[in-house]
Amino acid sequence: MFQTHGVNHITIFVRDLDRSLEFYTKILRMKVVRQGGDYAYLESGTTWFCIAQKPSGRQVCDRIGVNHLALTVSAEEFEEAVAHLRENQIPIVRGPVIRGIGKTINFLDPDGLQWEFHTSNLAERMTVIEQMERQNG
């Protein structure tokens, strides 16, 4: 039986990236790992955060605030976790997909809050961001 292993990351949409970065770094004392034009990746302990000024994907909502919460699932148990969601008729909003090194699937809870099972860590995610930035020039 698959098991979740704690919070992996939290993605938050913000109105003003610079203002939010100041808050997250100076007030919450988070460390900036990478910053792009409309996003930043930060870490606090073992949890990482993605803050984005605007949604960059077609399958995400455009509401300001928490976009989704991700839980870590091991790569070995990922397919079992996906089957578990399907068996229980949980609405899947994205995936399963491979994002760089890891696998991910986004789904909704009964109140419409988006959750994600994610198999990679922050360092692995940064390889995906670097690749995207190289492709976009």
C-alpha cells in the first residue's frame, strides 16, 4: 500500500512577485533557490515553495493564493497512488505526467482544493526549470 511522506511543496499565485519575495525572504526568512521573470522557488527547511506572479500553464487556475499542495510519494509507489485515485473516482486535473526527473499528478479534494502527488525534490525540480529556461532562450 502506498504512503505519502509529508509536504513536498506548495505553489502560491501572487499579485506582485517583488513585493511577495520581500515578504517571504525578510519576514518568513525563506531562502531564494531560483528566480525567473514571473516566478521564484524558495525553501524553508525541507519544504519548498513556488510563488508565481501569473499562471504559466493552461491547466491551472488564475486565482491568487494557494494553487495547490503537493505531497511526496516515492517513485516506486507512484503508479499505485495513481491507481488509488482512479479507483476512488477522484477528479484528476493534470497528469500523470513526467516533469523532468519526477512524476506528478494533480487532483481535487471534495471541496475543489487542488492536491498533487510528486516524486521529485527541489534539486531535481531545478533541472526542469533550467531546461525550460534554455529552451525559451
